[in-house]
Amino acid sequence: MHRLSSKSTVFRFRLAALLICTRCMLALASVSMLSYSIFINDRELIIVGIGIGTITLLSILLQWIISERTRCPLCLTPVLANKECAKHRNARTLLGSHRLRVAMAILFKGSFRCPYCHEPTSVEARPKRPGYSRD
């Protein structure tokens, strides 16, 4: 099982995964709130729904920026970014999304399988080699 290169990479993977899951929940909440508020004709709830939609758009933008640097340690393809590359034939989805499956695996299992090369990766930093310095 492969490991990520540093603690900052682990943090980036976890943050991007959290933002993907948050984006899905916020989008669902925004659509539900707007539908309900239009149905009952409540202007205050419409404003709240629009606010949730704005927060959803901001989280999508932040997730897009962060996930461009979440690369598989083997194939170097961004696993949490929206790439149109060919997926591995055994790659599975969650609710029709490869990224959502990877994000849920990162958050709940602490490891994931790359949808492009299908290699398992543990979401932990590699141990530093003794006596190794980049000076």
C-alpha cells in the first residue's frame, strides 16, 4: 500500500475530501430549502436558501483549488479533481461519482483506491529516512 509524501499532503487530501462531502450536502440543502420556501412563499427562507447556495458555490471554488494538488503517489493523477481521464476498469462509484467514493474512503477508512491506476493508498505520511537531508 502506498503512502503520501508528507503531513501537508495528508492535510490537503483530508480537507479536499471534506469539502467534496460538504459540497454535496450543501447543494442538497440549498435546493431543498429553495424548493420549500418557494412552495410556501416565504421570502426569508428564500434568502436563507440563496445564502446556502452562495456558500455552496464558495465551497466548490475552494475545493476546486485544493483538489488540483491531491495527486495519487503512483500515477500522479489528481484523484479528487474533475479530470476526464480514463478510469480503471474496476473503479467503482458512489452515487455515480468516483470522486465522492474516494472522498468518503479518505474520511472514513483512512485509505483509498485511485480510480485511475486502481492502486491502494493509505492516507498517512511516509516515515522519514534516517540520515536523509535535502541540504
